[in-house]
Amino acid sequence: MCILVAVPGCVTLPGAGKSTYDRKAPDASFFESCAFVSVDFQESTPSAPLTEDQIPTPWKKAGFTAEDINAANTFAQEIALPNAVKVAEACRNLGLPMIFIHWGYCFKDGMDLDPEIRATMLDGQGTNYDNWSGYIGREDSQVAKVFGVREGDYVIAKTAQDAFSSSNIEFVLRNLGVNHIVFVGGHTGACLGKTAKSAKRLGYTTLCVEDATNNARESTRQQDILETGYDYVLTTEAFLSLAENHKFPL
């Protein structure tokens, strides 16, 4: 027998096009072949708010303002990451496979990166490779410590925005027999969004915990979630309630 957990209401989103997504919840069968996947929540040191003259060159070219970046960083550190940890704990308590995807290129000069990403790094940092983020030996390439990654978890490095095109996550998911994925992470318009779109294209059922995600622009985060086309979108509170209704380890 399936249990349907009702989640009231929908979210109204700014901008053009479709403006809402329904907060429907999956039934109990969703957890039977499910994995938790965190995308790019990595170890970092909170920094002081940026000023306009401190914005990296590629971000300036893309039209980012200091207000965009500072709002996104605040949301990521104060809301999204703490919520993602709560979701991870709930999934771990359900006995789900725990998968943590992170940036992690192996060659210091970034020759194993997606060429577009490497070009952006060169544009922003030049060939001072010590200033590049994500090198596998650096702390900022590691999964955020607050998750408490432990033996038996699956930590997967990727070298492009889409984890399915630049890592072995597909092999891991298939070997685990996973059909459904709980997603947290960022960015909703880049790494997380592209990875989730590939997951859907490959036939996985996807659930996004929307306030456990972040984006380079906080103002477009929810619209990005909508455009990704997740099968289910829940708040952290709603997801924890859903998980609480399935107290048995799977």
C-alpha cells in the first residue's frame, strides 16, 4: 500500500513563463530504490561581502553584481547548506545510499577540466594555478565537512558542470539499483541543474529540496528549479515530514 503525504500549496515564482510549481509529494515507493545526491556543497571559508571591484572578471562579463553574489552566498551558507545537512541526515536514517559530488580535477593546470570551464578559469585567474579552485588536493575541492561523510558513502569528483558527462556517477547509480534521486546542492542554473536534467533524460525520477539548493544568482534560483523540470519539488520541512512517515530502514 502506498502512503500519499499531502503538502499544501504551490510556489509563485518571479519572471516570465510558467510561474508556479506544485509541491506534490511522492508516495512511499519513491524511497525503495532511492539515493541522496549532493552536488557541489564543498568546504569553504565564509568571506566578507564582495564589492563591485572585487567581482571576478568572468562573472562581470556575465552581468553579475555584488548584490547578486552576496545574496547568493548568504543564502547558501545560512539556509541552503544547513537544510541540506538536515535532508542528508534524514536520508541516512532511511538507509539510502549517500552520494556526494564535488569539483575535483586531477591536474594542477586543469587540463582534465571541461575546456569551457578551463577557459573561464584562465580568463579569471590566468595561469596562477594556485588560485584556481577545485584542484583535487585543495581543501576547497572537498565535500563540506558538516555532512560528516563516513565510510560507505560515495564521494565522486567531476570535472564539468554535468556530473553525468564528467564522472562515474551513472555506474554507481546503476550498480546500486537506484531509480529515484533526492537532489540538494548548487548551482541550480549550472552544476545541479545540468546534472538533474541528465538524470531525468536517463530515466531517473528526481526530487529537489528547493531550500537546500543555491545558485550564483539568488534572484533566479527558484526559476531555475522550475525550468529543470524535477518530478517533485519540496521544502526541507516537507521532505523531513515525508521521511518521518517512513521510519523503517530500506
